[in-house]
Amino acid sequence: MLRTALALSLLMSTAPAFAALSPGATAPDFSTQGALAGKPFSFSLKQALKKGPVVLYFYPKSFTTGCTIEAHDFAEATPEFNKLGATVIGMSGDDIDTLKRFSTEECRNKFAVAAASPEVIKSYDVTLPVMSSRSNRTSYVIAPNGKIVFAYTAMNPEGHVSGTLDAVKKWKGSR
């Protein structure tokens, strides 16, 4: 456990990298279990896109410092995303019980978090080096047509919320 925490800590302090799936690429479809306000539910990207754009952000591990900061930032911005018709969902390799707690305590019941299987992590090419069951910190904005319109990877949580919010506004303005 301590070794895992140390490895995550070291990896999270590395320089930014580039998201593997570029704008214009088709987002891989998936379904998984998630939690909102402590309640479990089934999440389908295809279904969520029927309502509008999806802000899909991957984070390494619930209740770590950077992931908590990022969850708080997304929670504060969720009403603005909602006004723009966007759905925010965080994705990590955590189990559903951890996600239920994280959705209430750190996401402040504002947005959902869901379980990212190793297959989903791989398909979005967000694998955390040396820990294939964990993702790096990458944020995507996916348009309702399934195309990625924004991608940003950086282990520092700063820039993820502002970048995705700006991308949703730009997408909305171009319609």
C-alpha cells in the first residue's frame, strides 16, 4: 500500500504529457458502473451523448490530493457545465464502494464518477505508466456525434476544468 502511494506520488509530480486521443478522433463507446451522490447507477457514454456533450475526465485514484482538488474544482463548475447542456463524469480504476464515497465527499453530490476498467483505460490510451490498472489525468470533451473536440493531459489538476469549460463553450458557440 505504501509502495503504491509512493509510486502514485512520484508519477503525479511528472511533467505534462499529451493526450493520446486527439481532437477529431471518435471516442470509444463503453458502459460501466458509476455513482452519483453515493448512489450506484449504470453509465453509458452512448446514452449520455444523446443529452449533449460529455466532459469525460480520467483521474488516477480517489482521495489522493490532486484527485480531490480536481473533484472540488469540477464540483464548483458543474452548474456552469449543466447550463451549457454538458454532462461531467470522472473516471478512475477505483471500485464502486470507493466511488460512492468519493461522489459524496469530494464531488459534493454534483457530478458522477464511474469505474474505468483496464479496457476503457487502454482504449482511451490514458494508462498510468507502471500501473496499468490506473489512469493518468486526462480530460476530454466529447461532442454528441462521438467526436473528441478537446483533449488535455497533465498530472497537475490545474487547467482541466478551465480547459474543458472553454471547449464546451466553444463547441456550443459553433453550433
